[in-house]
Amino acid sequence: MTRFQPSQRGRDAESAERLSTPYAAEDLRHLVARYGSPLMIIDCDVIRSQYRRLAAALPGVALHYALKPLPELAVVRALKDIGSRFDLASSGEVELVRKAGVPAEHCIHTHPIKSDGDIRDALRFGIRTFVVDNVDEIGKFVRYRKKVELLLRVAFRASDTVCDLSKKFGCEAGAVPGLLEVAKRLGLTVAGLSFHVGSQTATPAMHVEAIRACGALISAARDAGQGPLSVLDIGGGFPADYRDPVMSIETFCAPIREALAVLPSGVRVIAEPGRFIAAPSGTCITSVVGRAQRAGRWWFYLDDGIYGSFGGQLFDHASYPLAALRESTEWVDAVLAGPTCDSIDVIDETLRLPLLEAGDLIVGRSMGAYNSATATDFNFIRRARVLAVNVSADAELAPTTTGQ
């Protein structure tokens, strides 16, 4: 008999025993019957598989899972148990890894712009490595200079990335020598450099360019006596499959490995993967609550939408594989709309679907990244409950996820 037991991370939470992936339709219907709709299922077996696949593609690179796309306690514990380290960017994320039992020495704090409260919370936990990208941020660490080491973030803008993170963070490469000199004058240790070329990057070209540029900056800094600079953080951005397939991670990482092989001696390399690990783990189940014919098309209204589990379509520019759990010989031009009163709350206007009825289920896949993490309670409509499955790698497991 399947056992489901509640737990807590801040919202209500459940965790389920083992399920096979991909899930059978009867499994999904069973979960909805038991827990209601909408549901976001997070598969920890997939989390572990994605981590191991990336680790094999980047041997020798220490992977620090970036919590922001999927900050779930079950996910943190599953990754901790297989040796992952963690990339944090807020006091809330510090508290989450503390709750999961992650050692502080396995964490770095990579938000380039921080309040003093953020810094103090991280220091109290035991984090010692922080990222900065300008003079003001360097100055915030003077009072803590005996407790910290810094990574200086450099901006490299990739034209083929979906989310351009170097637009918002990172210094120009030409500013690196001057910032290193400021840190040295203030008695601060700069352990190395970091970059993030952007999220959902189509090709590894900018990763390779950034690695080569950072290698040259490290060599120049060593020659100038500005410190050993023994760490390079290559960020994340590794792509995940959505409706359109992307380059395999093995192919994507091959030129990155070649570039890393010629870095100056003694450089330790770390990375901050998030999406690649999280995205394939998420399956959303949402129910049809009503329908109407408008301008020759059927509109099917769901109990989840853009303000809930499909927010990544706006925030993350992603397009998710969708399917109806209904066998039918009658197919129609269809629109899927969310439950709120806002006209922007439309998931897809270009689908061919069976003629659905109230109570039918729609399944969205590859929805683990930037969806439950960004969901809201707009219109006071309940967000999807998050349900972790396959929490243990070996057997039935204690519950560890979030929901409402």
C-alpha cells in the first residue's frame, strides 16, 4: 500500500513513495484523487540522474546546485546525499540548507549584491565564500575580512542565451585588475573569478570564451602579485529540453572540458547548475474546470495557469510539453487558459486537443525549474501542491517536500 505522509518546509508539504518514471496515467489520476488538483510532482530520481549526468560530463568540476529554480527540501536532501554542494543567494536559502543538514563548508553565496543582513546570516551559518562585482560590494566585507574570501564576478554576455544574467551582474573584464587592487588594499582575499553567461544557453561558445578570458585574467593577476586566484566559478546556464530538444549535455560540455584543461595551474573549478538538474524533474497535473467555444475554438479553463505553475512561461521564457489524459477520436483546435480573471492568464492558444470535459486532466512536463518557485496566490487561487516522489534512492522515504 502506498504511504503518503505530510511534512513541512514553510508551506504544507507531502512526500510519496517510489513511482516509476515516466508515470502511468493511473498513477497520476490516483495522486489527483488523493491530493486534489493542481499538483506539481517533483521526482528525486530524476534530480539525482541529472546531477550524475552533468558530473560525468564535467569531471573534476565541483557542482554547487543553485537553489533558485527549485528550492525544495526534498531536492536539497537528495542532492546532499549524493555529494552535491550548493549555491545560495539569500537568507531564506541559507535557512533551507541548514534545515536539510548541509554542511556550511559545502556552500557558497553568489548573489553579487547583498545587504549586511544577508552577509551576517550567511556568516552565522558558516559560509566563507562570497561573490562581488564592484567597489561598493567589496567595501561591505571590510569588517569581515578575516572571515571571508571573495570571488570577483566578470560579465560575459551570450547572444544565444534565453536569460541574460550578465546584463544585470558582473564587471567588465577590463575592470578586474583595478578591483583586485582595491580588495588587496582593503586587506581582503580574492580567491578567484566567477561568471555566468546566462540561463538556457543554446551553445557552449560563450562558456569557452569566458573560461579563456578568465584564464588570461588569472595569469595576469598572478604576474602582478595580486594573489594566487585559485578558483574559477563557471556558473550555470546548461540547457534543458522543453518542447524543443537542445544539445545533449555530453556534447555541450565537451568544448568546455577542453577549455578548462588549459587553465593556469592550480585553478580549482566549480559550477552552479540549476535548470539542467531541476527542469526535467517536474510534472504538473492540472484539471479542466470549465470550457467555452469562442471564435471557432474551444477554450478549456484549468485550475492552474500563468500566475501559478506556468509562470515560467513569462519569467523564464519556456514552452512546456503538454498532453491531455483523455483518449478521444474527436480533436479540436484548443486554447488552454488559467483560472484567474486576468486576460494574460492563457497558457497556449495553438493546441490540438481531444474535446475535453470538466474534470479531465492536462499534464505538463519538464516543469521543475522556475515554476513552483515563482508561483503566486493571485486572485486568492490556491497554488499547486508540491509532491516529492522517489525521495529515497533506496526505499520508501520520509516526506520532505513543499506544497501550499
